[in-house]
Amino acid sequence: EEIEKGGYDHFMLKEIYEQPRAIKDTYRGRLLADQGLIKMSGIDQNLEKFLNANRIIIVACGTSWHAGLVAEYIFEDLARISVEVEYASEFRYRNPVITDKDVLIAISQSGETADTLAAIKLAKEKGAFVFGVCNVVGSSIARETDAGAYTHAGPEIGVASTKAFTTQITVLTLMALKLAKEKGVFSESRFHEYLTELETIPAKVEKALLANPLVEIIADVYKDSTNCLYLGRGYNFPVALEGALKLKEISYIHAEGYPAAEMKHGPIALIDEQMPVIVIATKKGHYEKVVSNIQEIKSRKGKIIAIVTQGDEQVTELADHVIEVPETFESLTPLLTTIPLQLLSYHIAVMRGCNVDQPRNLAKSVTVE
Ligand code: AGP
């Protein structure tokens, strides 16, 4: 096992550090920037299904559901396709309206999650075209779906999902970009700009990982917290949810993720000097609005840990701690902002003496209801 950990103390840390490579492996052979092309056989062979779809329904659980939420923003924003994101467990039992004009995308690292598998079967019975985004090759979901695209994250051993999340977002981004181009929503030049930017992401993830020693210092300050709030807007709202889930599952600290603007509709009541609030405040994407949310937290004496774009000044002045990530297109920021949040939950869990790779009560794949 020590050999498999490759010198890291835990699989989770190893998998966090594998992300630059995993993201590259996921787009390798698909993203052909020099030819101005995205090649994905699962889509190429079923292009009409996607182009004629009424809407895309995404079903998933846990972290994969968070990747689905990011995909909702990407598909709607870039490809102008209407998307609904559902917890597989709710979808399968609520008598959903599904027709043969719907495309259902099932996202699952393991490809074995019982609720996601059942949702796929239901959608197929109703005539929808079902596409899988899985990591495990030959898994049940990969076999049950009409077509699909694998994430090439490699085996994920840590129960807390890390590289599966960022590679799912990578696949879904490729899909959205491809459809944006096929639909004529994207010009050649805009498409090309995106492909080129996507190719810079692995190096930018490497840079984001350089914050690790700083994140460790911040973790030490907040390791004894009992509650934690995560806020983000737009593309980074799902990242806030994912950050909170990571902290909950491995450190057992109660954490909530919220869209930043929703804070004043309830969670703001929780804020006092004991409450760490992690705010994703990157330059693009409602920056000024997030700044005013940060001011609201500050005036109630909450402790602010902000994830900011390199070179940020405004939030840096207000926050108690800032962690920088490189600049990128707004739609690609989740691939970077999620990195410090993974590291933060990892270090807090280690400092609290938790079993990071196998947290209590959790299984890597949930094959029962
Ligand atoms: C993530 O950290 C979890 N442990 C969990 O939420 C997981 O993402 C969920 O069970 C879905 O699993 P899947 O992707 O294998 O379907």
C-alpha cells in the first residue's frame, strides 16, 4: 500500500496531486487544438440526438452531482442547451416526465452507484437517449448507457472524490464546447480560444497546488471549528457545495455550501466570530457582488478565507486569509478553485486525526439504496 501511495501520506493527497496529469489524460486525443477539433466518438456517433434534444437531464449522486451542477452552467452558458440536474435518488422515485426527445447524462466515478443505475434504466424505458460519464472502464453504468465518455482519472482509492470531480468537469466541458460549435453558437475563433485555454489548465492546476503550505497554515487555524460555511456564485456555487462536502466527509466538521447571494436569506444568522466562511471570489463572475457579500460577513465578525485570482487586491484587503489561483475563463474556474478546498479539508482532517482515506460510515461506491 505504501508503494501505491507513491510517497504521499494518503491516497487522497496523491490523487489531489495527480489532477494536472488526470485532466490532461482526459482531454488527450480528444482536444485537437491544432486541427480546431474536439473528437469524442460517443457524441460524434450520436450528434443528432444531442442537437435535437429538448433538454439534457443530468443524474448523479454526491460529488458527481456537483460536477453535474457545474455542467449545467457550462451547457447553458456555452452551448445554449437547457439542462436539469437531478439527484438520481429523487429522480427515479418522483415519476419524472421523460420523453424520447430527452438526453440523459449519468455521471458516476465508480459506475456502480445503485440510484444512478436505476435512474438510467428508468430513462431508457421512457425512450430517452442515455449517455454515461464514468471513470471505471466496463462498469455497470458504462455498460447500461447507450454511449458515453470515460474520464481518464485512473483509479481513485480515497473515498473522498477529488480527481474524479475535476476530470468529470473536463469531459463535460469538452462536450459542451463541441456542441456549442456544432450548433453554431461558437465561432471558430471563440472555439479555438477555449481549446487553447483548456490546454493551459493542467499547468494552472500545478500552480494552484503551490498554495499547499499556505493552506496547511490556514487549516491549523480552523481545525477545531465546529461549523463552516462555503459560499460561491455562478460557476463557483457548485464548487462551494463540493468544498463543504469534502470537509464534512473527512473531517466530520459540519459544513454548508450556499450560493453567496442566498446568505442573507438565512445563513447570515449563523455568522459570528467563531464562524469560518470560505468564499470563492475569483475576478470573473460576479466579483463585485461577492465583494459585497464579504463585507456583510466582515461586519458580523465572521472569519473570511477567500479563494481569489492571482494579483487580487480588493478581496485581499478584506479577507483574513487569501489563497490565490491563476486566472482563467470563468467557465473553467471550478477546475482551479476546487484545488485549495480539497487541500483545506485534507489538512484539517489529518490534523484532527481522522482516517482521511476511509472516513467513518462511508463506502467508495454506494451499490445499495
Ligand atoms: C464523494 O467524495 C463521495 N464520497 C460521494 O459523494 C460520491 O461522489 C457519490 O457516492 C457518487 O459516487 P459515484 O460517482 O461513484 O457514482
